Amino acid sequence: MRDIMLPNAPLTRTRRLAPKRQMRERRTAQALILFGIVLAAVELYVILGSL
């Protein structure tokens, strides 16, 4: 019956991320955001400093 209703559905359930992996990904995302903010600040400093 399931094959008739959802022909393209996966046979296994989608797995949730493990808590440790989820925390590592969150820390990585926060580090990338912080790096972007610092990079933007340095770029503004260089641009405004050259005027």
C-alpha cells in the first residue's frame, strides 16, 4: 500500500543529527559568522582609512 501511495519515498526514516555533531555544526556556523563580521570590519577600516 505504501508503494502505491508514495512511490518515490525512501524506505528508511530520515535520521536526526547526533547531538555532538549538531553542536559542532553550530560552533562552526558561529565561527564563520564571527569571521565574516571581522572581515567586514577590516574592509571598512581599509576603505575608510584610504580616504
